[in-house]
Amino acid sequence: MIGLYMILFSMIFFIGLISLLMKRVNLLMILLSMEFSMLGLMMILLNLILMFVGEGYFILMFIVFMVIDSVLGLTILVFMIRLYGNDYFFGFNLLEC
């Protein structure tokens, strides 16, 4: 039964990565696919830690870093929309000063 969950969570992680590679048009889709893959990775880590180690502190730290990553991404999204007017990733040049 644990193997079935690992396969399911691995599929969630890889679907998030595939959607990250395919939907790189705007920043919101990139952030959503990254969060989906992080959710799959968190479930894999939770399954492994509860099965082998039994310590839940690492999962708590991982969730904190996921929240920090989400807040940072949404902050960049808001600044980008205020500066450029949209969140299309290929609509502006990132290398200009």
C-alpha cells in the first residue's frame, strides 16, 4: 500500500514538473506548477519520514520554506504586474538595466 502512495505522489511531482516545462507563458502558471510539484515532493518526504525516521521536524521546516517560496513568488508577481502591466514572461526583456 505504501508503494502505491509513493507512485501516486511521484506522479503528482512529475506532472507538476511537466506542466512547469510546458506552460511557461506567464508567471502565475509557473508559480502554480511549482507549488503543485512542491506539494508532491512534500507528500513523498512525509511518507518516507513517517515510514523510516519518525521525525516530523523536517516536514515542518519544509512547509515553512514552501510558504516562504510562495510569498516571494507572489511578491515578484505583484511587482511585475505593477511595473509592466501584465505577467507574460516573454513580453519584456529581463536583461535591460
